[in-house]
Amino acid sequence: MRAIELAGLHAYSDQISVEAGERIAFHVSASIPYTVSLCRLGPDTTGPSQDEVLTTETCNEPVVQPIHPGSCIHVKNGIPAGKYPGLTFECWTKIWGLARWQTIFSQMDQAGTVDDSMGQDTGCGMGLFADPDGHIVLRWSEGILRSPKPVPLCQWMHVAATFNDGQVEIWLDGICAARSRAGSMLVLPGHPLRLGACGVQGRSDLFLEGDLAMPALYSAALTPAAIMDRVNRRALAPPDHPGLICYWPLNELRGSHIQAHGAPGYDGVLRNHGTRGINGPAFNPAEVPRYRDHALTGDGLHAGPDRAGVRFASDDLVDCGWSATHEFTVPAAARSGLYVGRFEFNWNGAPVRYDVTFVVKRARQRPAPRLLVLCATNSWMAYSASPFADTHAQPATWPRRCAGLPTSNPLVPTHCTYNYHRAGQPSYYVGVRMPRPNAAPYELYAPEDSGFAQWVRLERQLHVWLDRHGYEYDLVADIDLHRNPGLLQDYRAVIINGHSEYWSGPAYQGIEDYLGRGGHVIVLSGNSMYWRVSFNEDCTVMEQRKTRTPHDGQSDSDEEVTAPAGPHGEQYHSQDGQRGGCGDIRENRAPA
């Protein structure tokens, strides 16, 4: 995958919540020396002067760990190297935006730089692309063929590229859009096959900013009638042709394995998550009610053919994949509360602090107090725009509407649940193993000089008040309640605090069961329980789906108050199959 190096210091912890006595690791990319301390936040909510420092280490040999954003499907063993008299690749695709070259399908490796090499004959295989002007471009070892007109954006389109004894053609929605002559044999090297990306100097790049459904390969050129048959089937039925090599239904809803059907050896790996459970070419969103469940096809693990497909984005990233740089053991006797890994260094001649916030829970062998306080860590993640914000002196004032801070590199991801991917694709997933500088304990929220705060600084007002008045309490994160809804039964009262907007089904059910057994809940949160979230099996990726409906307005004033959203019909989560959106946690409880 393409590597992007980061200037300054960026870090995250391997867990957002840890029990006293357990280990926590910090994953750091740094271009300057620094010190790192393990600290318990003190009574001053405006600065670190009263924080308790537990231990400190010095790093004089920092390591820059790059990120590798961009989603694609990597098939290690592509079409065997050789010469082929005939070949067809066909699929459905929907391109969301244009900025640079992007790939629909490839078995090639660019020898030069990303932009320069696209105009050259490098003799390195074949690929089907969209150029920055929106033309579909077919490249192979002997030439380049381009469709005469740009394709429409945000619309499903059937694309086919055929080779037949020296005749090369591009077909769009069943019509031959471009034709050329070439040598009688297509020469393919033994490169990996990629869907949604191309090899550039051995790494995946030129990522597709769009959707892909039912891609298929054939060892012969499909006839016009066969191509039209595939158009008419709208990706609802698999190909049935004697020359079929393989096809990929792309109907998996979870995991990274992509199953190929046909000849063995073409299974792939989905890199950087992508988006599943999308509206396919035949999907009819008008059949999805606004307020009621819709009977989806599929078995829970696989989408039905009308929702099969993968949405790719050049900035997809839910896990930095960095090596652990520092590990600390939280003292077994540590009080439950908010702690940070604190990184201090000089940047541009000035001292800078970078805090990574996490929750420390009570050691399980210690008796529980009567009061539990819930940390709105799901909201920390949902609002985590600019995970790779340019190095700055904390505290910063974060812009409203999750516009984020300036980034350390123009190619780094900036999406969260409140803004789109780079080409306008909706953003449904947020990763735990990513930096969250917005959740540093002293950060502010716009407008400037208002003193207003969200996230950690807001929540700490209650923690400090409880400490000042002698109340004993435990702190847990949203993810703890999701994993173990029964933990509430150990407490006489529970406080929902801060901006506790994002709730999973199991967490909501835990509150209902707790109240049903006589428990007490104090809600000191604004906009509580508004959006439903779900998690993957190891709770490292949070999913939340905001979608527009046919009743949503489209005026400029609506855009000012409406959260960025995907198309109606995509409100069903890929991770649990349940309906998402707002106001429907009760009706769509995820399995515990």
C-alpha cells in the first residue's frame, strides 16, 4: 500500500479503556525526540499543572511510522503470466468524484511516478482506469484506449473491456464506446490482480473513489449480446459463460476475505476495510420505509445481490497498524478515572504537549462504589476529524461541524462520522487504533474564546466536582458497557455524562435492564442516545450510518444543520445487519 510519512508526533493507545493493574501500549510516529509520561488527570480542567505523573520515559531515537490509507481488493495470484488471444473484464461501477487517476481493475505495475507514468507505455500489464476528466481508459502493454466522453458521477454504470485477436474495445452500459487495433496477443506479466487500485512501484495506489459490484474475468472476448445480457441482469445473477475465469460477488459483510467463484486461486483480501452493505445497481431505495424495518435479502453474513458490492476510497483507514512504541502497566491500586499518555517535545522552537486520553477502570478484585460514571468515548470517536492534525500547542479550538484542524499532509485522511471521504463518499466507520487529538483533555470547541468544550474537557467537569465533594465513583467507557451490559448491576446509580450521543444496542439494553431491576440513572448529557452504533467482533471498528431519506430537504439551509449522510437505503449496518440512523436504538438492538 502507498505510504505517507507524517511530520511531528502522532500517537494512539491500543485500548480506549484498561483495568487498573493491566498493561497499556502507545503506538507513536515521531520525527523529533520526546518524553512520554503516564499521568492521572488532576483537578484543574483547564491545564495540566495538577496532573499526577506516575512514570516518565525519554525517547532520543524517534521513529516515523507511515500510514497506508486507501481501500482495495488485493488478489495475490492474478491471471497467470503469458500471452492471451482473448480476455474480458466486466463489472458495475459508480464513481463518486474525480481528482486524479483512479483504477477500476488492474494487473500491472507502474514503473514511474503516479502521475507521470499514466501517460507512458511501460509494458507492464493491463488496467482499466478513470482519468481526472472522467474518461474510462484502458491501458495494456501496447497502447491506451480512451472513451470519447466522460462518464456521469454518482451513477451505476456497466463497464467492459475486451481483447479479441488484436481488437480492443471499451463498452459502457452495453454500447461500444471506443475501439482500437493492437497486437494479436495480450501480454500479461505475473503481477498481483487488484480491484480498485493499481500497482505503482510495487505498492497499491491510484485508488478507486467509487463503488464496485460483480466484477468478472473471462478468457475470451464477450460478444455484444453477452455484454448486454450482463447489463440487463444488473448484478443480480452471477455470470454464466463457458469462458468464465472467475467472478467476485463482493457480498461479504464482514472480515477481509473476498471469495472468488470459478477457477481456484483468485480469492482476495480487502485492504483498509472499505464499505459494505451499499445500494447496488438493482437496489430500489423507494422500497425502504422511513420508519420501519425493510426485509433485506441475505443471511446476515452476506448481503443479498441488490446490496452486494464494495465502496472504495483513497483515504479509507481504520487502523494505522503501527508497532507499539511504549508500554506501561497501570498500578493495580490506581484510582478509576481519566488518564493520559503525555508526550512532550519542542516543535519550531516552542514546547508542545500531545495527550492520548484513556479510561482506567477499577481493578476487579476491589469492591465497587455505589456510583458509576459513563464516559462518552463513542462520541470522542465519532467526532475525531483530523486524526493527523498538524502538530500544534494544546489546547486548540476545534472548528464546528467537524471541519477539523489543518493536517500534517494533504493526503492524510480527515473523515469521521461528520464529514465525507475525499471524493464525497459517506463515512460510516471509525477505528479505535487511530489518533484522536480532539479527545485530548484540554481541547476546546468553537466559537473561539467561548470557553465551550465537548468530549473530555466537558466530561471532566463532573469528575472534578465529584472528587471535590468526596463522592467515590467508578469510570467506564462506552465500549465497556457494550461488551458487558451487566456491569451496571454492581452500582446503585449510573450517571450518563457529557455528550453521550452514540449508543450501541447492547449498551442501551443494559440501561433498560438496569432500570427494570430498580437501578437509578442520572442523565447529565446533551443529545443523549441519538445515533445507533455497532462494533466489529474485536471492537476495534465502530460503525454508524447517517443516511438521507426521500423526505429530507435539499436546500442550502438544510445543509447547514444536517449531518453528512449517505443515500437512503444504506442505513443497515454491515456489522450486525440491523437498521441504523437516529432514534431507533430501541427497535434495533444488536445481539449481545
